[in-house]
Amino acid sequence: MSGVPSIIVPTKNEAALIGAFLAALPGSVELIVVDASDDDTPAIIERLRPQNTRIIRASAGIAEAREIGASAAHGDWLIFSDADVRFAPGYFDRFTRYTDADAIYGPKYATAAFSWYSHIFTGGQQLMHRLGFPAASGSNMAVRRDVLISVGGFRCDLPVNEDSELFLRLAHRGYHVVFAPDLAVHSLDDRRLQRGAVRKLLHSTTRCALIALGMRMPLPQRLLRHDWGYWRATRR
């Protein structure tokens, strides 16, 4: 299993989307699902992808769920994603081009209704990466297992932006972080953007700026231990 990456996905009531997510996964890739659903999500996963899949039932925050999944996975590379996206065709074939890095992240494209957001977000990722500040999305990022362990894993006290914090920390500590524009995922819906695309962009940008600043000078951590209304605003 060590030569094949593992995919780690937190789920909560994803019955409407999980089938499309699963359809894009190669059978050879290990899938670890950390599930907090009270709908049929686990049963759908068991029916559609019984092989090479492990479902862990846990009522955990997003960062803790990713950490639980990482601890259970067997691959040398851990790919973190979300159930509301679909991997682009050829993603896993191209992934091997980048495995000389310590960590990899790629773009997440919104649906056609929010193509303008995709242009802004992906352009921002490319610019920030050139400036040395990787703007990773938890829907599309990968870390070598040994590297994740060496930096202490995810910050489980963060209710949101745990993905960006990890990659900013990796870059700050000198690890080789790569932005891969040809490793894309595509949103299956845009419920978060429908509730306020500009608000979401400002929310992420402000929090990530504080995270990056906090790695260079002392800042009150309580600023980041609250989600600033993120999960309330994005609840189904």
C-alpha cells in the first residue's frame, strides 16, 4: 500500500454528493472516510465502494477528522479532500509527477455559475505561492506521511482554515511545497458560495493573513479558535 496514496475525507450528511465523489476514485487508492453523518452517507459508501475503503465513525471537528483519517491511512502520501468535489480525469496519473515534493496542492474550481470566483481564487493561489505563502484548500492537498508527523499534524484547535494553516506552517519551516495547477478538483455544488461568495473570500483571506502573521510574531490565538460564523453561514 505504501506506493499508492491514501485519500482522507471527512463527511457529514453527504448522501446527495458522495456518489459523484466516489465515481472519480481509482479502485487501487485507499479511501479513509471519517464520518459524522446522521443520514445514509456511510451506507452509500459501503454499497458503492466496498473495496479498499474504511469508514471511521467519529463526531469530530474538521481538523480532528483529518487527523483521525491520517492516523488510520497506510499510504506514504496522504491526499486530503472533501465530499463535495470530484477529482479531474487523470488526476492520479499526474500526481506522480510531483512526488519529489514534501507537500502538494492544486486548484479547486467552482461550478460554471461561479467561474469568476474560480479565476480570482486560483489567481490568488498562484500569486501567493510565488510570494512564499501557499494558499491550500482542504479539498485538494497532499502531504507526505512522514512530513505531516514531523510537524505535529493539523492544529485541532482550529475550527476552520486548518488546511491553510498546515501548508503555511510547512512553508515557514522550509519544507518543499508545490502548487500543481494541473491537479484540479471540481465542485459538485456551490452552496457555500451561494450564501455569500465575497464574504467567503474575505473570511479566508483575513484568517490566513492572521495565521501567517502569527508565525512571525505573537498574536492572541483566541482570534482563530472561533470560526467567525463560518459553519453557521455554510450549514445546509
